[in-house]
Amino acid sequence: MLEKIELNVQPVLEFAKKMAKNVDDPENLLDTLRDFLSCTIKLAGRRHGRCVRRYGDYTTCYKITQCLYQAILGSRRPEELVYLMARTTPEGSPLRNYEFLKGIYSALSE
């Protein structure tokens, strides 16, 4: 059985543009975000050691992804997302990086 859903990616693209203009190294920031989202998908299917070490288990990644999307749409506060990223990801995770968190917060606060 397949379920069809429509997903409007325009708010996500606008968020990425805002995030890229608020930091010194936008390429690195967007690469980190892309890698995190890719790892979330990989973890949904199976355990992936590198992804777990960088971002945490599937449950953690799924919660962050869900919160990120809700924050982009405006139904969650940016502070909630930044707090979740900083508190639930493993020590040394790119999601805990100050510039990354600042870029996320600035883009969502505009």
C-alpha cells in the first residue's frame, strides 16, 4: 500500500536561503544540514554507525527533523529547536556547533 502526500518545499528552500546569508561559511552549514537529513533517512531503514556517532539514534534525528520542519512553518519557536539540537545530539556533533546553531536561529527569527 502506498500513501500519497503533497509536501510544499518552498518554505524549506526559503529557510535555506535565509540560513546561508546569516553565516560566514554557508556552504559548510548547508552541507551539515544536508548530511544530517540524509542520515535521518538512512537511520530510518537501518543502523548506520557514522550517522549515530555524528547525530544520535533515529529517534533523536527524527525528533529534530520534525521540530525543524515545524519551526520553518512557524508552529514551533526557534529556541525549542536550538535547545533540542544542543541537548540531544552526541558530544562533538556538528549540530552543536555555535555557527550552525546561530545560523538556524537567525534564519528562523527573521
